[in-house]
Amino acid sequence: MRSKRSDKAKEAVVDRDHALDLLRAMIRIRRLEEKCAELYSTMKIRGFLHLYDGEEAVAVGVLKALTKNDAVVGTYREHGHALIRGVSAGAILAEMYGKQEGCSRGRGGSMHLFDAETRFYGGNAIVGGGLPLAVGLALSDKMLQRPHVTCCFFGDGAVAEGEFHESLNLASLWKLPVLFVCENNLYAMGTALKYSQAVTNLARKASCYDVASTAVDGMDVLAVEAAASNAVEAVRSGKGPYFLECRTYRFRAHSMYDPELYRAKAEVQEWKKRCPIATFIQMLKDKELLRDTDLEEIEADAAREISEAVTFAEAGTWEPIEDLTRFVYSERRMS
């Protein structure tokens, strides 16, 4: 199992347009998250907020390997997944504002983004809660003979949950088309992986359920995309589930409420030197695939998108009080 960039990933930088597309996607996520932090500080966004800065290469690399018909199940740190999957920035921010124009009608907030049209099934606040859902979606596709893959994202903390073991076991028994993607950022909330797992090579755990696995450098978008493409191809061919461990790092605290007392600032700064966006930009420049004007255009487009999303969320409407029990109680009556 390799965590360094593979030879295939190195060779993948031949298509300039594709490289710029990957960069554009990562920058869109980063700028959205920065705006979310700003809006939270001004109390425009309330409740819990978990940001994705530093992990952009995982979402982008994996999701670029899927088709629009595949299903995606996310965690509570899912803004980037939703954005790249096709949920508009406006619908995402309106949801976090609590406006009914949000993708979950303003009822879910940051941790419960949902969009059936793009087959994005959460946003799940419970650690490991998305794993059984992914198994169910994949089982449905298999029973109906649909050639789809279900991609399930989860963190290293979820590996300690019972749902993880049950889900991998059933997916393997039934040879379900599931891609399990572990975003291993080394900390389950405030607990370092080395203090909670006797075996910190999480990809090895998949072998207990006869599930093929690979570990990859989650700070390298090309390595992630290459590994995800191989995994998706294996799953789609009928070989059963696949486990992909993306070794990454979040630059911000677990949530906006987190005082972050469990790790040294020097550690965070050291990881920031491996920023997936900055290192990718430098690599593209070294290969003369990125011009300064390209970067300026990408940044301008992202700024415009986020600005329009904020305007959309600000102009959104609150759900009327009369709808308070809507979707809570059944409207069907017994005769």
C-alpha cells in the first residue's frame, strides 16, 4: 500500500484543461469554506460548522472519478463534496442560513446537505451513520441491476464504530458496488489516531472482510484521482466493494466551537506546507501548464460564484411558522 504519489499520477499531468479543472474545483471549495468561516463569525451562519480546508484533494480527486448516476454519501464535513457533486453554492449557503431555498429547505443546516437530483445523500451528522445508508443504496442498485457505484465518505473516527464493521462485512458478503473512502485526517475530533487505534494503517482493516484496499496521499489530487479511478473501475466491473484510505489533514479545528488544544500549532503549520492547492499550483507552473492569467481567472470566477451565493442566501426566505410540523408528522389520517 502506497501513500506517495504513484507513477501513474505523475504521468497524468498531460492534459492542461483537466489539470485546470482539478485546480478550479479545489479553489472553489477553499473559497467557499473561507466565506463560511467569515459568515459564522458574523453570526449569519449558526449551529455547528465543520470546515474542509486542507482536504480538498480528496473530494475533488474522488468525485471526478464518478459519473452523474453514481450515488454519494457524505459526512458532516461535506460542503466540498456537495459543491463538486453539483449542488450550487447558493443552495448550500441558503441551507446554512436556514432559508427554505436551501438544498434541505433550511431544516438541515451545515451537517445535513442533501440533493436527490445530483444523488447526493447527505450530510450525515452521526459518525459512521452514512455507511449503512451507502450499503442500502448499493444493494438497491444491485437488485435493480443498475450499473451504478455508491461512494461513501467517512473519517478515521468512523472506523472505530460498529457500523463500519457491519457495513464492510455485508458489502463484501453481497459483493455490493460500494467505494468506501476514508478521509484519514489523523484526528477523530480531538483524539489522535495513534491514541484510539492499535493499527493505524486503516487500509489494512478492510482485509478482515476480504475487501480490496489502497492507501493514498490525500494531499495529492492526482494521486487520489488515479487511485479512485482504479477503485471505481474495479467496483463497477462487479468485483465487489473497495476501500480507499486517503491520508490527509484538516487545517482548521474540528469545528468552529473547537479550541483545538489537542495538537500543536507547529504541527498544523508543517502540514500547511503540503497544502494540496499550493503544491498543485507550483507543480503545474513547473510543468508550464499554468499561467498567471489562468490563476487570476479561476480566482475571479470563484469570487464571483461565492458572492452570488451569499446574495442568494441573504435574499432567501424563512419558512412560515405554519409549516413547523411539516415533514415531522404524517398528514395521512386513519379512516
